[in-house]
Amino acid sequence: MGAKSDQLKGQAKEAVGTLTGDKDLESEGKADRHAGEVKEKLGHAKDKVEEGVEKAEDKVEEAVDKVKDALHRK
């Protein structure tokens, strides 16, 4: 399941657990909701890391191209 669906599922379980007085279901819902939040944050972190890697690759390519140009001019 995706992060948002885990959060929604957790919220639903938590609400039903609260309404019915089922502490186990309520706790399970909280755990599902928190797991979804963690998945979402990890997804954002992964995206940021990938962006950083892409920028670094671009910089390396630029540096290599400059060195090649300098060598070809000689």
C-alpha cells in the first residue's frame, strides 16, 4: 500500500477502535497511520537524494567536458 492509503487505513481503524472502545484496534490504527507517515517522509527524502545525485552527475559531466575542451585546444 502507499503512504497515503496506510495513513487513511490507520485513521479509520483508530476511529473505529475509539468508537467501539477497542484499544487494540485503536493502537493498530495509530501504528498504521504512523507507518504511512514514515513511508511518506522516506519517499520525500529519497526524492531529495535522487535530485542531489542528478545535480552532482551534471556537475561532473560539465567538468569533464571543460577538461576535454581544454585538451582539444592544445
